[in-house]
Amino acid sequence: MSIHKTLRPASMLVALVMLLSTVACAQPKSLGEAASPQRHTQWLDRPWELRYVLYVDKNWGLSKALASRLQDKEGPDEQDRRWQTIFDPTHFLPSREKWASPGQGLSVIVIEFERDGNVSSPHMYGALLRGRFDRLMYVSLAAGMPEQPRFNLGIWFLGLGDASTHWAPALCDAGDMPSPFSQSDTSYLYGPRFSIGPARPTFGCREWAHQLGDPGRPYIDVTSYIPRRLDPDGSGTYIRDSIGWARFSDPKKPIIGKHENDWYCLHECPNDDKPGLITDITAWAKKQGWPAPKPPTRIPVFPDPPAKSGGYPR
């Protein structure tokens, strides 16, 4: 989840509470953006489930710098902080493309938790952080009470009823959440007006949740697949900024994706291999007894009803 995505205007989410009982209350104008200091929500008394939260960022240096500037501008009294300011990438995968700038590549940031919710990953906050759910279904890191500083990680999306049982729950960015303006928003992945293009991701939190929960699928493919007719000068396959997660009850699944012409394993690679380049995806999958990944049958894969859903071939 890049700072660009989390900071785009989303004031439309304030009206979301009137339409979606799954969220229950008004959203701040954006996930990474500061909410009002008066938003003193209560933590929900529920067991902590998440084993890790993962972010992929294709321009981490810019994301971290922008997060720091904005947090400094808001001042120490602002409750909602930006997680980018206290974590460093767990892995960095440099781009092999000849046009790539020096140091350009994919940063993978993994925030791991103990079963009691305490953050076990290194960070620079200076105090123990614990994962929390608040009554708005925000997932946050916090050291104390709800009125004290907290770092928002995402929104726990509970779905849209029976139509979404196979792609919820999901940990979503604010930009992946439905809103009263979904019918006309061309950047909203799951809406009827979504405009596909090389610069826009076609992989989102629903696609992650579906693949995580599919017992017959051995990995999670985070590739944004773009129809070649819409990307005639490109590869049609990109790893865009994304957010992922897994619970303690979920089986470990490798996180893979194709960026330009290269496949990568990003996290929990088989045989305890380190994240990095997959030189031959077919051989890599065959070695594990798995089928090679295939593009989904529709783009977007899981749009809001009543649109027809797609799927990931096995």
C-alpha cells in the first residue's frame, strides 16, 4: 500500500456508513491520512487473528519521505500516524529492466505479530506496539488507549453479504472500499466504471482474500494483469502497490507476482527459500507439484454485484 494510494482523496467514505453496515461508522477521508483528533474510538474486545500484514511498494523511498513530511506537518497531537515512518523494508527486489533507474525495484514490508497481538517485527516507535481493531473496523497498531497515537494498517472489510463470501473478510486500503460514488469512480477497481490501464492495479484486497481462502490454490499471485491491447508497448504484467495478510489459522502460501517479464517470490517462499527472482516459473511450480499461475478469467476479478465475477484458474 503506497502512500500515494492511501493519501488520495476519499472524503466520499464519510458517507459510507449510511450504506454499509459492515463498516458501521463514517470513515476518515483516507486510510493513511489523518482523521479528526476527536475520533476517539474504542478497541474491540476480540482475539487477535493476524499473523502478518504485508505491503508491496514500488517506490518506497518516496512513500516514506512523503509520510514523514505529512506527519511532521500535522504535529505531535495528531492521533493517526503513518506506519511508513517506523518500518523499513523486509526485502528489496531490484528491477532487472534495462530502463530501470538505479535502486529501483519492489520493497516488501512485512509486519509480523505474536498470538497476543504484539508486533514482533523491528520498528522505530520506541515502545511496544500491539495490533487492535476499533469499532470502525480499522486495523491499527497502538501502544495504549484509543485516544493515544495509533498507526492505521487497513480496514477490515466484511464483505457485501452472501455475494462476497468467497472474497471476504479482507484487509483493504481505503481506495478498495465501496462508496456512494462507486458507480462513477473510474479508479475504483470494483466499480462499473473502472478504467483499466497499465498504471492502475487490477489486483486488490478481494483477490488476495479469495486466493488465501481457496484450499486448492497453493500460492497467492499478486500480479496486475492488463489486457495486451491496452498495454501494447508494455508487458501487460505488473506488481503494483498492494496490501496482504494472513491469520494464524491460514496455511502458509508463497506470495508471488510477475513484474514486467520477471517472476518473483515475495514472501513465505517454498523450502524456506529467500524472496527473490524466480528464473523459470513453470519449473518452480512443477518442483512443488503445483500448476503454473494463470491470469484470472475476468478483470476486475471480483467486482461489486450485480456484475459477474471472475476467478483464478488452477
